[in-house]
Amino acid sequence: MQFFVGDIVQMKKAHPCGCNQWEILRTGMDFRIKCTKCGHMVMLPRVKFEKSVKKVLSHAQQSAESTSTETDSL
Ligand SMILES: [Zn+2]
């Protein structure tokens, strides 16, 4: 599974505030996520993050634009 900055993910375990939806702020070796309800931020290793994600609720919308212009030369 691939993750992008801006994605909203659902975690297996809910945050103490009652929310289990998190926004991805940073990807890479370490992931930084923010609770969408209380704004609490957590940094965790990619492996641990992938294990605790249940599913991606919404994808960030800034993906396909950059690659589409390259095929115009044909
Ligand atoms: Zn929270």
C-alpha cells in the first residue's frame, strides 16, 4: 500500500480522544500523522505505521498532474 501526504487514514486503534482518523503529514522512513479531531501529532516508523493502519479513507488529490504533461510530445 502506498501513502501520500494529505491522505486520511483510519487506524485500528482509536486515539484516546475518540477519533481514529489521522491525516498524514509526512511520509518516508518515519511517518508523521495528525489526529483529525484533537490535532495531536505522532511520529512513528513506517513499519509500525503500516501495521496500525486499517484503511485509507481519502487520498490526496495531487498525484497524476505532473506525469500527464510528459506524454504531450507524442
Ligand atoms: Zn485525538
